[in-house]
Amino acid sequence: MAVPLVVHVAEYAGFVMSLITNSLLLYLIATKARKQFGAYKHIMLIFCCFGIGYSFVSISAQPIYHSYKASFVVMVGSWFQYDKTIGTILITLYCACFGMCLLLLALHFTYRYIAVCKPTLLYLFDGKKLIFSILIPFFFAANWYVAVYYMLEPNSNITNFNREAVKESYGEDLTRIAYIAALYYERDAEGNYHIYWDDILCIVNLILIMGFSLSVIGFCGYRIHVEISADDARFSKRTKELHKQLFYVLIVQTAIPIITMYTPVGSLFLLPFLEFKLGALANSVPFYLALYPSFDPLVAIILIRDFREALLSGLRKRQQKPDRYCTKQVIADSWVQPNHISV
């Protein structure tokens, strides 16, 4: 399939970088996160594991996007593209993972809101209750998967509508490859509109899930900002500083995907209503989606002081590693490093 080289490079580079950065953050969370992190430590671990899983799904599906008139198509571009059973499952799972990113960010904000504004409710994230809290995003992600799998499945109308456009842009026969697609409406020779309500209702459902997640993020973010900006004595200076760090991490972690992922995908959902022709330009979406899982953990590593200091300390130790011919005393002295990490 004739896919822009830059998209393939982004997919493989994003996959490798995601494994490295998420593994590094997993290590830092497990070894350097202080007790004040509480159950939030487990939520961060889950987010890292999800990032790694999402990268495996992405590299296995290698999605190709195409938009034509009142329709868009998401095709499998990997070695599974001609296996319609596995390919369809992978591309649908990829779509569900996309929705899961925003849902997990909403969970992050919910926990941070409770920790800052309603600390008496933190028991909701203790022990087995944490599992229930995590199941909520998974429920919505499952909704996303089922809606896409059953309502955006290939059919003769969609295939015939997009077949020539896909052949022209990618040199591929749409009947041979795994894909999911939406066709909102089409006009017949007499100019009459035929509306496909299943596809429209599916997209409305997905937009509502995105809107719900963004509403939770917006409400919690505003309340957290008000609380940590207030000059009161509810929190110690050290605890307040940690709350600010974690809040700023969430702000950046949310801003990046909204700008690079959810705005482009939202446009991909809506522009076909206007028959706005994107064609292969729609592949800017998988380009950004492939890189996101690798950049997200870097935000936490850089902005959370404990993690940043631990990483820099480790790098300094490697730079100060003594020559093997040095005396034992020099070797001993050179490895004396402070073991304190400030907030």
C-alpha cells in the first residue's frame, strides 16, 4: 500500500520510543515515587502499561486514514491488512485505545480533584475500590469498541463509494483489505439524499464519550486550579508543591493530545458532513497518534521533580564513573553521591 514514508517512520519510531520512555517512567514510579502519591501511583502505573499496550496495537494495525466526500475510511496498513478477521479486530481495538487515552486522563483529573478538593473521598481509590474506579474508563472504551465494530463495519455501500478513491490514492483494492468506515450520506443520480443513520449515530456516540471526558477534565481542572491557588493552610508547603507538580503534568498531558489527536480526529468526524475532501491528508492523524504514547511519559519525567532529579542523578553517576586504573581511594571518593531528592 502506497503510504507516505513519514507515517511509517513515525509509527516505528513512536513504537520504539514508547517502549523506552514508558519503561523508564514505570521504573521511576516504582522506585522514586514518595508515599504522598498514594493510590495515584497505581493510576500512573496503569497509564504507563496502557501506553505500552497502545503502542503494540498501533504498530500491529498501522492505520491508514482516507477521507472522501461524506465518508472516511480507516484501513489496516500492517502485515494483517489482508486478514479481514484479525485486521478488523486490530483496527477496532486501535480506535478504542484512542478513546481510552482521553478516558484515562479524565480518571487522572478525577483522582487529583478528590485528593485536592475532597480528600475525605480518597477511600474510593483504596484497595479493591481502585479496581472499580478503573473499570469505568474500560466500560466506555468497550462501548467505543462495540460501536465501531458493529456500526462501522464494511458493507457494499461503503466499499463501492470509496473503492475508486482508495485505488487512486493507495493502489489498493478496498474489497481485499481490513478496514472500518463511516458513510454519512450519498446522493443518487437524481440528487436525492440517502442518509445512513447507523454511521451517524455511531459517530455521535463517540463524540459524546469524548465530550463527557473533556467535561470531567474541564470541571476538575478548574476546581483544582482554584484550590491550589488559594492561600490557605490546609496543605503543607511540601504537599502543596507536589499537588502543583502533578496538576501541571496533567495540564500538559491533556493539552498535547487535544491539539495533536482529538482536534484532528474531531475534524475527521465532522468534515465529511460538509463533503470536505481531505484524501490522503487525513494521514496526519495516524502520524500524531503514533508519536503520542512516546511523548506522554516524558512530560511526567521532566515535570515531576522527584523523577527528574533521580534521572539526572543517574546520568551524573554514569559520567563520574572512574577509570578502572584509578586507586581504590579515588574510586571510593568518586562514588560518594547525596541520596536526597528534594521536592
